[in-house]
Amino acid sequence: MTESQAELGKPVVVAIRDAIMHGEFVPNQRLVESDLSAQFGASRANVRAALIELTNEGLVERVQNRGARVRAVSIDEAVEISEVRMMLESLCAAKAAERITDAEVKELKALGKAMRKAVAGGDVIGYSGLNQELHRRVREISGQRTAEQLLERLRGQSVRHQFRLAMRPGRPSVSLPEHLAIIDGICAHDPEAAQSAVRAHLASVIEALRETAP
């Protein structure tokens, strides 16, 4: 089964969003309604509606007389997004520390163990996936649904910059102890420690992003 065939079972907005976030559609690439309709087996009307929704999410932009294209996010904007993430994710971490159950403590500690193993084994792709899983679970455990929705939208806009950072030599060794500190604070039911660990991690992300600026 091809990638496009696998996408046919999804709503077209989800399929296009996933394609953008996974790098199948690159920044500034034109998104032609007829091509998308054929690729994802959707009507032109549904594709048009999907592009409007993705424009509202900040993943797509419409250019006068040229149609839609994948929106390119600059380093400066990625830094701004990370600054907003710092506020929202520190809130989620603090709330997660207050709410976490014994079963969820075991889950986060297992994630931390898997992250250590991935870094020790040089599995950068695996570590990147575990990184995303940790952030997702912290959001879910926090119970902060509004923050969770906002963070998911922000993640979609900056996912390429995050992936590029994850691929930088030595970056996993820097971020691993930062993530483990987040896990420790939440699992210890210590909102202040969890919040502080998230802020330290995202300050490190912002510094790394600025270092990649041309």
C-alpha cells in the first residue's frame, strides 16, 4: 500500500496536515486543489475546505492569484512559538505533577528509560519520537485541554525546526537530561520543579534555534 493509498481512509484535512508535518509537502510548495483531490481521493470542495482550515491553523497560506502553498516558518517565528510553548508547557507540567497517578508515574519513568537507551544507542530518530511522545503525554496528564489544543497547533507550525534540531550532532545528549528533569519533577508531584525543568528545556531549545539562524 502506498502512502497516498494509506491516507485515503482519513479526512482530507488530516491527511494534508500529516503530509505537511511529516515533510512530504515542503515549505513554499504549491498545493493544487486538483492534485490533492486525486492524491487523497477527496472532492475539490472538501480539499478547498481543508485548505481553509489549515490556513487558519497557520500551516498553509493563500497567495493572491497563485492559490495555496505550505507556509514557511522562519527561525524568528520558531523562536516566538517556543517562547509561547514555554508558558503553556510549564503550566501543563505543573498541573501534571499535581494530577499524575501511580500508573502514569510508571509510564513516564519507562519513557525516560527508553529515551536513555535511544541516546546511548545513537538512535536519533527513535529518540525524537520518544521526545514527542513525552511532551504529548505530559499535556494529556495535565488535563489542560485548551493548552493541549493550542500546543498541538503550535507544534504543527514548528515541527520542521524541531526535527532539524533533533538531527543536530550532540543535541540529544543535551536535551536528554532536560527531559529527564521534567519527568523527575512530575513524578515527584513537585509542580515547581516540573515547571522549572520545562522552562530550562525550552530556553535551551530557543538558544539552539538561534544558533541555526543564518
